[in-house]
Amino acid sequence: MERPIDIHIEKLKTRLIKMCSLVDDQVDKAIEEIVSGKNTVVNEIEIADRRVDKFDLKIDRIIHRIIALNQPVAVDLRLLLSAMKININLERIGDLAVNISRTADELKLQDKILSNIKFEKIAGEIKHMLKLAFDSFINNDTDLAKNLFVHEENLDRLVDFSQNKLVEIMKEDPAIIDEAMKINSILEELERIGDHATNIGKEVYFIVSSKSLKHLDSDDINSLDDI
Amino acid sequence: MKDTKIEIKNLSVFFNYVQALNKINLEIQSNKVTSIIGPSGCGKTSLLRTINRMNELIKGFLHKGEVLIDGINIYDKNIDLVKLRKLVGMVFQNSNLFPKSIYENIVFAPTLQGINEKGILDEIVERVCTQAAIWKEIKDKLNSNALNLSAGQQQRLCIARTLAAEPSILLMDEPASALDPISTAKIEELILELKNEYTILLVTHNMQQAARVSDYTAFLYMGQLIEFGRTPKMFTNPINKQTEDYITGRFG
């Protein structure tokens, strides 16, 4: 039997999944822009971001209304509290994609630099982490959510390596410092996208288990009992 | 530290050989509010009424197990029922005031206990009406008919009347279900106030009310105690799937 709250929760989930799809597309395009140098997508990413912002407001309103009218408890309440945070994380990912694409728009020498850092691996890791985060949310899958921690550590290592490499490149050729600094800021923003993906996984874990994964590292996560 | 006021041990209750409660084990803490929730017919009221032995007024009542208050089994043969019901006061869903004055309603129990001195009775009336948060509203019309009060005031007067018997346990069976939101809020404030001096058991269908006022919650289903625990835990992360289904409204 369907409860009145189920209809609203279903609507909320559908909106969030659409928002996942939108920001996923934004990040894909931003990465493509960095690698290919095509700067025609900036506008597309900005238009998508305005849609993401609208979703953000709409999702806030839906959650507000469900809480006011249904007085949710237990798993319903956890879902709504976490949906609010997932919404914030998605909106931030969208903003970061816009920032990345604007910075990428100014790049001229990326071919020369990107081949010397592990950019492809970083891009692949980001895409994979977003997929894990979104799939874990759609399927309430805590294993996928926990898996994000391993990938986040891997991403951090890759970014560290690439930033060190950038320093070396700048020392060797000071003429490309300006360009390398832009790529450095892109790396930092990609790393933050990874953090937001992990945050989404933490919220999924909380919805399903009611346990918080905040402030834990991957060793702590591995020692957690299966749900 | 746990301070158990009521201990229910392996309690089963039957009415005309139909089982209403099945091996209930429960410890009720002193000066705490414990809510009993569950769907209609699950045995909430039957459980409540075992604590002042009111079920015995129903023909065909049988019980197995024990109910201990302060360590004494209230189903022992030598228990004085009048003393037990003085110790365990009860407030019902609908106010059941006598068609007498406000004053007479409140002094009814103390008079039965042999208190006749006007000064002492006046003192009791003011004390219990203050405790029941109704003194300011009735102090100037103590001799008017109690049934002329509003439903919310009548219910608080019932609570005052119960307190006049000087109980240490209050059983409340849906005390606010017939009241408007303002009167309900007053009863809930009163429950929180009264728990400093009394151990309170509250039967309610209103889950939010249980969440708002109780320290512990017991979920009964088909005569069985499914889950018992601290209210915040019960309403955020219950252990049992049936509890979660009930509090989130999935039952049906």
C-alpha cells in the first residue's frame, strides 16, 4: 500500500536523479573541453548550470513541504535530511564544472602540459566516482558508497603527483607558469568534485544504515561491519 | 542510573480465553514518561489497565505473570485494591467528572480517605489544581458545576482530581485525543511537568505526541511487545522492521 508521503518522496528522488544526470553531463563536458581544447561548450555548461540551480531550489521546496506536511520519522526522515545535503553537493559540483570550463577556456598550451601529468587518470577517476555516487544513491547501495573512499584516496594521490609534476614543469620552463597555474586550479577543483561525490556516498550510507561516516578515513570504513 | 518503578514479568492476559497480551516483559523507570504505541486492538489499554488491576472489572479476565510496583507483586492475594488504586491514578480518553462542583470533584478522594478539615481540603485543591495548570482558570468558580468547563479544562481537572489521591504512578489512556491542538499542547506541557514527581505511562495513537513527551516508547503489536527503548532511538532508528513500518505509517 502506498502512503501519501511515498508519492512526494518518489517525486523528490526523480528530481535528484535528473539533477545527477545534469551535473554528470556538465563534468563530462568540462573534462572534454580541457582535453580537446574545444571552447564551444562553456556556454552549454553555463546553461546547464542554470537548470541545476532551478533543480536545487525546487528540491529544497519539495523537502520543506514533505517535512511540514508529513512529519517524517526514521528512514523517511533520514532520507530527507540526506537529500538536502546531496542536493547541496550536486549544486556545488555543477558550480565547479562551470569554474573548470571557464578556466579551461583560457588554456592554450594544455597539450604540452597534460601529457606530462596524470590528467587522463584523474579524469577517469572523477567520472568513475560520480558514477559510483549516483548509482549508490539510485540503488541504496552501501557497498558502492563505501567504495568511494578508496577512490577518493586514489584521486588525492593522483592530484598530489600531478601538482608536484606541475612544479617541476614550471621550474624547467618559467614561460608556462601562468598556464600551469590554471591547470593547477583545475586539478584542485576536480579534487573537490571527488570530495562532493564521496559526501554523496556518505549520505547514502546514512540513509540506509543510520550510521554517519563523517570524519572517517578508508581504514575506518573498511573496519565497519556490513549492514 | 536506572530506577525501576514498575516491572512487568512474563505477563499474559486473556479475556474469555482470547489472548490479549503475550508474555510481556517491561521495566518502567521512575519519574519518566513511557509511551505505549501500537495499532488498535494490539493490547495497549489492556496493558495499562493491568497496572491498577482495572481489567479485573471485566468478566472473563485471566492473567499469568507478575506486575511489580516498587518490587511488590500487585497481583498478590493480600494486596489492598483501594490502596493500589490510590497509588496508581488513571486519566481516561474522555473526562469523567462527577456532575458536582469543581471543588467537590477534587476533594472526592481526600474525603474518602477521611480528610474532612476544610483548611486542609482547600490546600489540596489549590495544590493539585496548580500542579495540573488549571488553578488560575478555576480559582474564582470553585463552586460552579465542573461539567460547565471546556473539554480541555475538564481533562486537566480530571488530572487534578487524580493527583488529589496522591498517587505515585499516573496511567493516561489517550488523554488528549478528544482535545483541540491548544488543549493538547497544555496536556503535553503538563505531562512533562508532572514527570518530576510521578511515573507516567501514556497510551497514545498520536505518534508525534509519543515522540514529543515520552522518554521511553514501547511498541505493541498483536499482544506482543515488539520493541522497547528510548524514544529518540525508537523514532530515528528503530531496531525492528515492524516498528519502523508502524511509525512511518507503512502498516496497513
